[in-house]
Amino acid sequence: MANFSALITPTINFAIFAGIVVYVARKPIRDFFENRSKSIQEAVERVDVKFKAAAAKLGDAEKRISGLEADKQKLRKDADKELQIFEQEYKAEIERKLLRMGKDAEENLQSEKHTKLSEVKRDLLDSLVLQTKEEIRKNDTYRTKITKKMLELIK
């Protein structure tokens, strides 16, 4: 029993001390837990707002992604149309160039033909004149007649 009575005094002192501590610290502890509860609640609300914003962004992103497929199809159609138009215009341009080249070739051929014909005529005329000169030199009768004709023309 002596041991038991030795424990009673420290136990009573501890109970008084604990009671004073709880009494004095009750308001700060209560304020701490209330503030902690409020801060946790605010954090949960912020997370909830951010979650809703993220969900909205995800929805927008999904809509844009689904819209991208439609845009991709539209771009592909537009590109195909532009390619067809380009091919048609290119073919038409090639045909115009071929016609122009054909005309140019025909004109060049006609020009060359005309030039060669003129050269042949000139060569033939030169040859004829040369032969005539030779005949006139060889024949005195022709020389006399031509001299008379020339004098008549001069007068």
C-alpha cells in the first residue's frame, strides 16, 4: 500500500496539470483544428474547381479532336479538288504550248521553204545570166543587137 499511496500524489498532480493544460490550450487547439478543417475544405473546393475546369478542358479537347477529323476530311477534299483543277489547267497549258509549237514549226518550215526557194531562184537566175553572157560573148550578132537595144533605151 505504501507503493499505492506514493502513486496517488503524482497522479493527482498530473491530472491537475493536464486539466490546466487542457483548459488553457482548449481554445488554441479548437482554433487550430477549426482552421485546419477550413483549410482542408478550401483545398478540397479548389481541387474540385480545378477538376471541373480540367474536365471542361478535356471535353473541349475531345470536341476539337473530333472536329479535327472532319477538318482533315475537308482539307483532303479541298486538296483533291485543287489537284484536279491544277491537272486540268496543266493539261490545257500543255495543249496550248503544243499548238503554239506546231504553229511555230509550220511558220519556220514555210520561212525555210521560202528562203530556199528564193536561193534556188537566185542561183538559177545567176546561172541563166552567166550562160547568156557567155552566149553573147561567143556570138557577134547577139552582141551587136544588144548594144543597139541598149543605146535605144538610153536615148
